[in-house]
Amino acid sequence: MVSEAIDAAVLLPPIDAQAIDLGYHYVINGPELRIPYAATTLVARRATIAKRQQVLSRFMRVMAEAGMILHTDREFTYKVLGKQLRLTDRKILDAAYNAEIKALEPRLVFKPEALQAILDEVAEIDPRAKKIKPQDLVDTRFLDEMEKSGFFDQLWSGKR
């Protein structure tokens, strides 16, 4: 865009913040539209889930804890992001954080409509996707167990 070879582009954080600094503007800002879409998913084979339930249960608890930290400890999150992305510019870290935190479900909630959006896209290329229901693809047992056991309530109340 800077060289004027193209007029628009799809940019992800933190590159979008750099473009804003150069005077560009959003045509569409996806996170602000709050369109249900499963941009990040955790995937495992059913056989693996059956064989490694304890490991996956612990993994999901760690993911829930990480999500809580992302939502409640911005400074720690910036420290980790800065190190991993090799960024020191606070303005860019702010922009990346503010864009992504809007899409991160605090309790790792599964929204069927988010997965349905992907199935609808796939169905345009492969009609078999029209026969698939999001609920048929997702195993929520670990989320359900965390909710039922009070894990999420304890996590978010700070009483782990």
C-alpha cells in the first residue's frame, strides 16, 4: 500500500496498527463487527480425546487460566506479547491487544453459530458441509466439566 501497488489489504494485528500510524484507515474492522466466527479452534481426534482425557482436561484448564490472564493482567500480557513478537512499541501492543481481546471468550464458550459460519463457507466449495451440524464436530465435555465443577467461577473470583 505504501508503494501504491495496491489500494487496500487485509491486515492483522499488529500490522494494522502500523498502517494506522502511516495514515491508513479501516474500511472494515472485523472485531468491532462482532460477527460470530471460529477464528481459533482447538482440534483433536476423537481417539486421542478418548485415550488422553486427563491430559486434555488439564490442557483445557490451562487454556482457561491463560484466557483469564489475558483478560485481567494487561501488563503481563504485553510483556509476553512483546517478547514473543519482538515488539517494544506500546502503541502497537495496545492496538493488537484491544483488537484481539474483543474476540476472546472469557470462559472459552462454544458458539455453534461461529462454527456454522465456517461450515457455510466450506459448503460453497463442498456441498457435503451442508449436512454437518456444528454440535456434531465439537466435544464440550471439558468445558462442561469446568462449568459444573465451579472451576470457572473459582478462576474468575481469584480463589484458585
